[in-house]
Amino acid sequence: MGHRLRPVLVPLVLSMLLTACAADSGGEPGGADSDGAGSGDGPILIGVNVEQSGGASVQGQAYVNAVTLLVEQINADGGILGRDVELEIVDNATDQTEAVTLTNQLVQQGVVAMIGPGTSPTTLAAMDVILDSGIPTISMGSSDVISDPASEHPNVFKTPQRGSLQAEELVAHFEEVGIESVGLIAVNNAYGDNGVESMQALADEGAIELVGVERFEAEDTSMVAQLNNLLGAGAEAILCWAIPPGAPTVRRNAVENLGIDVPMYFDAGAGAELFIELAGEAANDAFIVHPKTLIWDDVATDDPQTEALQAFGEAYTAEYGQMSGFAGYAWDALGLLRAAIEDSGDTTPEAIISGLEGLGEYVGVTGTFEITAEDHQGLGEGDMVILQVEDGDWIPVSAGG
């Protein structure tokens, strides 16, 4: 096998000892040692720090599925620079402290790059360690502050669209359909913070009226009071900013408890198979802003992403049976690293970072990336669509923007 799937849980004390030992011995992280995983003819070791258990496990398992499938393809095609790729996959259990511990561990193992953490809260918790390591890291968290500004995050990149871009696409759609006032309900963590900040910024500019902002905890099962507040404030539509299980719970509360009769929208974080599974019949008629991965087999033949989407969609659904709205973010993260290493011809941190910043247009499944030294995310308008649930399936409504 060209990859390893070894969930590793190492106590924080051991991680600190490893860091101290590396400092005492003069070793450098990120494959800088002469015998590290980033040099010679041995395998290229890439760390994958994701949420295979805990509250965001629906995301983490999709990430693991995607990178496992892609690394098998990469190694079957001869690897990268003629070397196999090994993945060191660790489960941070959707725990911020564990995300920090495991980031430290991957650094000490000599990974040449890191994929993840996979959420905004876990990524931001590990940010200091990531920055101190200098190792190129691609997060699947969507919060803008993960990679912005690039000057303060020189080795940090991310694949999901910025929350601010999602907000812009949603507001453009609201304008198209005549929605002027919106009520926002968001999960009470860094992920939800990004949604609130992004929508509030547009409201401050006069692009949309926010009649109310309500928050809920990730483990909550009833958001009826918050939804009632937004409806009472006169919201013409309600926008929910959360991942499953929170997002489908909000939808069920709205439909089953309140019989909601205003349009209801969700940010891209809701776009997993679990949304429809958990919301059941209540999912029907819900809207979402999302990359084209959920409609990979229903894009125009002249779309620049068609070939990439079909290759990904066919492989992923053949292996796992159902597309996940999260899987594409990890697929693109590994794909970007592959392209950057091949272009730079080296696996040092400096070479990979330079390679990412100099790729030009990279057509992924999340969108067409154009990462630069000033923009470590690289997506823009036109990479997202508005979708709606009909009879348990996502269908396109508008190209947005």
C-alpha cells in the first residue's frame, strides 16, 4: 500500500516532549533534515488532521474517503516526482486541544505538508503551531481568517470558499428573487462567527437588511425560539449558517414545529448527504449556496470544471456510493499539493509554498483556484451555485452572482 491509515492519539505531554527534543537536537520540521520524509527517494509523507469522530465526523469521514481514494490514484500513476505518497491520517475528534496536539505530532514526524484541520474551530486552535512550523498547510475550514491576510499566514491555505464570498453570492441571489430582509441563525462557534460577520458587513453596506441575528450551540436540538424571533421580526427569508447536525435540526424545527412559509437558505456547510438524511421530508424546498460538487453529473458540457467534476464524481460514488458535499475540499487540497510539488520539483516547505502561489489557474472540483502570494484561497465569483432540495435530491436553481 502507498498510504497509511493510522489514527493516532498522543497526549499533549508527549507532544511537548517531542517538540523539546527536536529543539535540543537542532532538528527542523517539515522534512528539512537530510533523512526526512521530504527528501531522497523514499515516500512523500503528508499529514491529514481531520475530524473522524465528534461533532464534525460527517465532514472528517468524507475528507478521509477523498484523500484515500486520490492517493491510490496518484500512486497508481507513479506517485509524485516518481515517489509514492504516504498519508498519516489522525483523528482530532472535533476537539480543539486534540487538533493542537496532533498538529505538533505531525510536525515532529517530518511531514512535508499538512491537510486540515477540517473545520474552522479546530484549524484556528492549531494556527499558532501551524505558523510556527512553517509547513505548508491546507485547511478545509471556511472561516476567512484562516488564510487572510496571506501576509500573516505565509504557509496557510484553504480550499472552501470564503464565508464572505458565500454571503455575496447569497445576497446576489436574494436581489435576483426580490428578497430584501433576511433573518440569520448561526451556530455559536468560529464557523458561525464568520457567517455573521460576512452577512453583517453586507448589511452595513446596505446590500441586504438583517432583521435579526440568532445563535445556537452545536449540540442544541431545539432552535424554535430563535426561529420565532426571526419570523416575528419580519424576515422575508431565513439563512442558517451551520453544518450538520445543526443545520438539518434547524430545518426540521422550522418545518415540523413552525410550519415555516418563508424561503430558507443554508450556507455551504450544510451541503452533506447527512443534511437530507437527517432533515428527511423537511429537507424539501430548502436552498443552499454550494460548489458544483453536489451536482457533479449535471453541469454544462462547456463548464471548465466538467472534466474534473466528472472524474471525481464517478470515482467517489463508485467507491462510496454517494457524493458528499465536503469530500471535494480534501480532494482539492491533495490535488493542489500534488501540482505544487510537481511544478516546483521539490518537497521543502519553501518549494511547496512557492509552487502553490505560482500554479496559475488550477481547475479543481470546488472551483477554479488561482492562488497567489496575496491570496491563499484563490476562488472567486462563478464557482458556486444555488441549489434546492426536490424529492430528496439537490437540483440547480441559479448560477448565482
